[in-house]
Amino acid sequence: MSWETIVGHQSALERFQKSARRNRLASTYLFVGPSGIGKRTFALKLAQSLLCSSTPESALECCSHCPACQQVLSGSHPDLIQVAKPADKKFIPVETFIGDREHRRQRGMCHDIGLKPFYGGRKIAIIDDADDLNAESANSLLKTLEEPPPKSILILIGTSQQRQLQTIISRSQVVHFSPLTAEQVQEVLERHHLLDPETDPRPIAQAANGSVEQAIRLSNPELLEFVQLLYHQLASLDPTQEDFAKSLGTFVESAGKDAALKRRRLSEVGDFAIYFYRDLLHRSADSREVHENLEKHTAASLSQFRQTGFTDSVIQEAASACIRRTLSMQQEVHANAMQANVITNWLADLGRLSRAEIAFDFY
């Protein structure tokens, strides 16, 4: 079966298989889940299965050998449109969707997906980096979302619903993707030879919080060491102690002279903080969705919370508030706010939220 190449996400696959059998596929989907867990890979396999010329759509399978399958793999299929944020932009430009001012609605993704399919089947568009849609770009999609062309499917890929505009969420079927297990991360790393042959993938897979992307980053020993320090600070309920703001600032500066590299590193630190608080949230709720590498840190944090007299419901509210505050920090980073202030205020707020010194719904 072609889907055997996809690691994890069985529940999402079963959902689409059921919809395909019933001919009930939606026109717009929003894939959400942590970065680096295979959402885009899943979307491409879905597109390949729908565009395959050798298998019926209801089977939701692909042969991987026909010209259509090969074109999807090479990125050259005329009925598959792929959109992503340019490396030098903060947001996906509105021109990507509706063309430049001289060619409004005559070019761009919204125009192209409305054209008759080249092979007579479907038109499929995949929008990666949906987190990076600003209001103008999102609004340019509304006409297409409200009046989707026949036999078209639009897939937006983001990390969380909180980062999406309500105009997008309300017009999409949301599909949640969970982090991979450590074993699944290791399987992907080994199958695709993503690490240096001399690198042991097991500790990296354990520390990756279910993300292949994070695993690749953590192959850098410097980052792996810093992340453990970050978790120690967050577990203390006072991440400003030991002059950690200065340590974090130095770590961000070491990313390089390019401001974009520094912004990316600080945003990555935010990703790891979100993993920490998400794990704390699950652990306080006695959920099975916890990660081994975070166990000692979130267990220590849980103990600290309970020593203050917090109930599990209050701990969950605090963790959720810290996640929201971290998401807002990442937005500040992308908006080019002053780095030192962003770091100082973020760490201070995480401490205050953890100690319930400010209202949880403030963020």
C-alpha cells in the first residue's frame, strides 16, 4: 500500500479514506499540528492518491508509477499547486494568491485553481506556512473558500488553530495531527538517512518531542544542551532566575549575524517551550500523550505547582496560558520587536503565569 510510506497519522488517514469511499471529500482542509511531524508529506500523498490515473479516487491509493504520480513526486503536476512563504518574506504575499495589481484575479493560486483540470480530474492546492498568512492574504482567499471551484481541494498547513485567522477556520474542515512517537521519529531519521551516519539517532529521537524537524535541529549538540537548560528553567516556575534572560539572549545571538537567523532561533526556543507546556498539560490531565525526554522536567514542574496548592485544573489553565503567551512572543519576533525586550518580558510573564500572579485569560 502506498500509505505505508507515511509514518504515523493513522486516524487522519482513516478519516480521509472514509470520506473518499462516500464521495464526501470537503473543498477546504486545515491541517494543524506541531512542525516537522509530516503534515506536508501527508498532504502530498493525499494529492498523489487523488490524482493517480491508475487507481479510483474512492480507493484513496496511488500506484506511484503512472505519469501523474511521478509528476506529483517531482512537483510538476499541472493540477497540483503548491504555495509557501518565500524565505525573504514575513508573510505569504497577496500576489501569490491573486496576482499583482496589473493582473488581479488573472494570475495567482486563486485563478489557477479555478481553471479546468488538465487531466480532467481534480485541482489541488497546498498552502504551506498558513501561520504566515496576514489579513490581506487571508482575505484574498475568501472568494475561493466561499465559492470553491468544482472538483477542487485546498489544503492549508499550520501549526495550531490559534495562529489561524477566524475567517480561515470557519471555512475549513480542521484535521489535527499529533506528534510522532520517539520510535517513529527514529524510523524516519533512519529510513531517509537524515543524520550523520556516526550519530546515534536514539537520544535525538527521544528529545525531539515527536518532530522530525526538531530531531534534525537537535543533532546540533549546542542546541540539545540549551534545550535541557530551558526545560530546567521552565520547571522552576521562575525562568528569569540565574540571569537566564541573558543566557537566552547570548544563545540567540550565536545563531549568526543575520537578523533572520536570530529571529528563527528565538522562535525555535518558543517551539520547545510550547512542547514543555503541552507535555505539562497532558501530564496534569493524566494523558498518555507525554514525552520521555520531558518526564523529569514536567514532573518536577508538576511537583512545584502542587506544592503551591494548585489543583490539576488550575495547572492546566496555567500551562494553556503559557502556551498562548509563547505564541504571542513568536508573533512579536516575526514583527521585528526588540529582541532583548521580547525575551525579558516573555520569561517574566511565564513566571507570573506559572505562579498565578496574573489572570490566565490575560493572554
